[in-house]
Amino acid sequence: MPERLTEMLMDTWTPLVILWITVLPSIYMAPMNQSQVLPSGSSAGLKRLTEEQRVLNRSKRGWVWNQMFVLEEFSGPEPILVGRLHTDLDPGSSKIKYILSGDGAGTIFVINDKTGDIHAMKRLDREEKAEYTLTAQAVDRDSNKPLEPPSEFIIKVQDINDNAPEFVDGPYHATVPEMSVVGTFVTKVTATDADDPVYGNSAKLVYSILEGQPYFSIEPHTAIIKTALPNMDREAKEEYFVVIQAKDMGGHMGGLSGTTTVTITLTDVNDNPPKFAQSLYHFSVMEDVALGEPIGRVKANDLDIGENAKSSYDIIEGDGMDIFEITTDAQTQDGIIRVRKPLDFETKKSYTLKVEAANVHIDPRFLSGGPFKDTATVKIVVEDADEPPVFSSPTYLLEVHENAALSSVIGQVTAHDPDVSSSPIRFSIDRHTDLERQFNINAEDGKITLATPLDRETSMWHNITIVATETRNHSQVSRVPVAIKVLDVNDNAPEFASEHEAFLCENGKPGQVIQIISAVDKDDPKNGHYFLYSLLPEMVNNPNFTIKKNEDNTLSILAKHSGFSRQKQEVYLLPIIISDSGNPPMSSTSTLTIRVCGCSSDGIVQSCNVEAYVLPIGLSMGALIAILACIILLLVIVVLFVTLRRHKNEPLIIKDDEDVRENIIRYDDEGGGEEDTEAFDIATLQNPDGINGFLPRKDIKPDLQFMPRQGLAPVPNGVDVDEFINVRLHEADNDPTAPPYDSIQIYGYEGRGSAAGSLSSLESSTSDSDQNFDYLSEWGPRFKRLGELYSVGESDKET
């Protein structure tokens, strides 16, 4: 503690001593202005300078300023004196007043307006503000008139070592490869000091390592950290914790210091080879394992990490190099052994392999340390499994003629049990592949027989599946496809390729080709089709036509002569026999129809009808159609005219005075009443004679003339309507003089509950007394029209 205090005092007073030594000689030796700034306590020197100035008789007055200094962080019982302002105009009679303005004037810095002494009133911090700019002025105390022009000067805050170094970016993290040589760069750290870097050693830093030796070192002035030991192994220790110190004052005693930490991680390099955990591995596998299925894993450990730990596996020796393969698991770096080819316990029961693991990425710097690979032995035991039957062939192709007899054997499949037990095999057909059940198979020996007839022209191929099942274990099943080809047999006769109809021109020439005929055969001979054409024996000497075989297996029909006429014979029928070249040959007879037609001079067919021949020459078909349409139209007009005349002359009644029809109009506007359940059944109006099939004539007058009927007797009130109508119908049916077109329309009985009562006149009195129908208009608009009709009827009667 005493040493620290002594060092601080030396740091504090050293600038003052330097100022005193450097400033005062310049003051004594240089010419002075009328005023001078001096440190506090130098009044004697100021007087002596004033006397010398007077001796020199200098008349120019003014301020001569030097920088003032104040020590930062100074704290005492009284304010610290910074300096004094004085002018030679001051006779000491207190007539002059000193004024201070600028940064901190009146608050931080206070001036004695009489003596000019400037004091610092507060504790100053250079790191907050390093200098203050102030303005000094001397004025007359009474009149406040300036005696000197204002002058500016600076008060600098003098630094002391009051800030320790700091690592702003700490703590640090760095990496360096393992096995690096001594002096390999690791990282660089930086510390900052808030003290004045240009004044003293307060900001001069020196770096050192407090923790981390002997592995790392640091440059004292550059702060560069380097490796200090060779061959540091990551696998032995991966992370190091280093403490770095920065000390100011150039590292001397009494300086302030700061620390930070640097975590240094060794990165991996490929300096370790892979190593199998064991030298011998044992695995067992069932013989029916699927191809590509893993049967075991081996692992070569590598102390390195990441890319340096990746290894590739390979089978380098063994009796199963072509049976097995080994691949690398990218996630776990295991070697996975898989089956490449099917295993057979009955053939080989065990295998021995030698596998190798080698690093993928090799660092040439460490090749001298040995090969970066390792080997191990793998023994694989194959275990017996109950295998399904094995067919002698993976597929079968059978051939059968389409005329093969039923139950005939068309082929055979064979299969065996590969197991040591050798279970018997039973065969069957998968009926999903033989829905029509055209084939059968012997369950014991696998012989396939025909169950239904085959037709190559319907289906040339049949694909079925044969199933083989072990009798001791029905779950062991195998399937094999069987393709059956149906061979052709000449069982179809040839025939015309299409329905041919030939046209022969009347003006044709002898030997002219009328038609070229081609034939087809549903059969498919090996050497292709070859057809023979001939006429019927009775048509060999046909006087009109002959045939000619062409090289392209077609037939040409030729005319023997010219002068054919439609009027003489319009159509000729020519039977032709077509035979194939099969064994035995098949033949059929087809008839060619030949029509005689009228043709143009160029041989273009124009018409083949006989009627067209008698038409005037030069009349086109369009003109003929137009003429025919006009004729039909005239006939229709005549028929309509005659029909209308007949209807107009024929009277509908025999005599006007005999028209005694009763036109009874039925109105349904009002609707039925609550008791409208006795409506008249229209079936009672049906004529019994009409039912029996006899209907009287309506369009002739009766032969018998009867005397006019007596007037109908009045019907008493309350008579049954149904009975009344039946009586009238009976009289009309038995009266031959009655008009045959009686039209009796019925009012539906509304019932006694209706407020309107009955509108029918059938029950009304037959008296000729007048009736008043005005009350109808009171029933509403629906009965208005009915009232008008009755009123008109009454007026007409009176008229």
C-alpha cells in the first residue's frame, strides 16, 4: 500500500514539475505583454516582471496565455487552484474585475473577480471530458467597461492512471488442430484502456498468461496466442481453459490489470486408424432369407470424429464373396452384411469371410504411423428352413391342336421339395386364371388335360397358373405360369372378304373386267393362304360370264359378250366355289350379284333401274323428282276439295223441325255441397245396344216413320232423377223417329244442404208461368252469366 501511494503521488506531481520547469524559463526569457498568466504563488515573480516591462517602456498591453492544467480525480478539503489571471493595469486598488465564461464557468470553474484566481470546484474525470475552453475578460469594476479584449484559453484535465484495461470482446473461443507444431497461431485478443494513451504509461499494456501453461503462450505486446507444446492429442484432451491478463503502466508494479478467458478446442485430424472391436464374428441365417436382407453388423471403432472417422467396408477373402456383400451404415458407421444370392442349406451350410475396414479420408502427414485399416473374420452358418416346392422350369410353354380330343394330355409340369424331408407334392390349377375350366391337371403327376373343346379362331393363347403344394405343410406353396398355344387346324372354309355386288354396263365390251373378288379364311396356315376359284359344274359353260385367277390370290369376273340389256334381264346371279389349300381342303360357295346398268360413254354407272330406261333421253333425275312431286301435290288438292264438298252438302239432321235435342249445359263453378254424395252415375246413360255391339246409324234417316211423340208429362216434385233419366232414355232408344244424336248432359246433384238449391229444371214444374231469375245475380259473379242466359231465354220465348 505505501508503494502504491508513492507511485500515485509521483504520477500526480510529475506533470506539475515538468510544467514548472518548461513554462517558467520561457516566461522569464521571452518579452511579456501587459498581462501574464502564472501559476498560483508566483506574485513576486509577477511584480519583478512588471518592473522589467516598465524599464523597457513597452506600451502594447494584452493577454499572453498558456494552457492551464488541473489534475483529474483530485479531491481535497478545499477547491484546487488551477491558475491566476492578472493584468498590469491592476494597480492593486481593486478597480479591475475579472470575468470568466465558457465551458464549466461558474459551476466547475470559479474565478475570484478581484485576484483572478481560478479554482476547480468539482472532481474532474478526463475520460468524461479531457479539456475545457474558457474566455477571460478584465473590466472596470465601476463602469463594467472592458479594459482588455476577451481572450480564450484552455484548461486541460491531466490524466492519472485510474482505469484498468478491459477485454471488450471476451470471453474468447478459439480452435487449433491437434498435433500442431509449436508456435502455431491460435487467436489474438485485444484489451482497451480508457486512460490517456499519449501521456505517461497509463494506457501502455502488456499481456501475459495466468493459466494455460505450458500448452500455450502469448506475445506480450501483440496479444497473439500460440501453441507452446508439440503433438497435443485431441483424443487425450480436447479443450483447454486459458486466462489472459492485460496490465497497464507497461507492466510495471503499480499498474492496473484486467483478465479474460480463452477456451481453446483442439480440432480433429485423422491420426487414428479404425479398429474392429473383435477379431471374429459369428452369424446365423435361415436359408430362405430374402435377397438384400441384412444378416449381421460389424463395427470398426475410430477414435477420430466426423469425416476422419468414416470407414468403408469390403469383403477381401472368403468362400462367400459372391454370395454376400457388406455396406456402410452412414449414421452408425457399421458394416452391414447382406445376402446377394439365394442360400441353400442342402448345398452349403456355412461360409467364412474376411472383411476389411479402411478410413475414407487419410491425412498424408500421418501415413508413417501405419496403415489406416483393420481386418476381421466373419463366419456365417446357414440354417435349414422349410422351403416351398421348386418347379423344374420357371415357365412352361405347351402346344395343342384346336381339334384335340377331350381329356387328351397336352403337357406336364414337375416340381420337388428341396428340403431334406422331401414332402410329396400335389398340383392344382388356379381357377382364377381358368374361369371357363377348359383344362384339368392330375394332382399326382402334374399332367394337364383338355376339359373343353378349343377354337383357335376364338382364342389362340391360354395362360393359366399351376399351384404346387406340399402335402405335409399346406402353407408351402409355389406357382408357375403355363402358356398354352392353340395350333391351327383347317376347319374353316374360305368366303368372300365382303358382300360383293357387281355392275355391268349395257354398252360394255367383251372381256371387260366386271368385278375383282377377294377371299378370306379364318384359319392361319403356315405357308399362307392360297385359294382356288371355280364355277359350279352346271355354270362352267356360262354364256355370259367367265372367271380368271389373278396372281395376288384374287379373282376377276369378265363379260363374255356385249349387248346386255336391262329390259331383257336386269340381274344375273353367278355362284362361285372358293377352296383353300388346307389338308383336308375346305370350300364354300358364294353367289355374286351382277346388275345391268346404264352407263355414260366413259363407263360411269348412271342408273340400274328398268323404269329409268323408258324415260325420255336427256331428262335428269332431279327433273323427274320435281314432276312427281307436282303430280302428288295436285292429287292431294283434288282429294281435299272433294272431301270438303261432300261435308258441305250432307245435312247433319233430317229436318230442322225434328231437331228435338236437349242441350243441357253443366256448370261446376260453384262446387258441391256437404251432401253432394248422390251424384248421377254416368254409367246409367250408356246405351245397352251400344254395349252389345249395335249402334244406330247417325247419318241416314230411319226407314220407318212414327207419329210424333206425345208431349212429356210433367214430373212431380221429388221424383228420383236417376229413374227419370232411365225412363227418358228407354223411350228415346225405342223411338226410331227420334234424332240419333241426342245429347243429354247432366247436372250433378248438389244435395239438399246447398244454399243455392238445385239449378236443374228436371224437377221444376212444367207450367208455363213466368219465373223470376233475378235472384241469381245476388249469388255473386259466378252466377251472373247464368242469370243472363235465363233472362235471354225468357225474352226469346215471349218474342
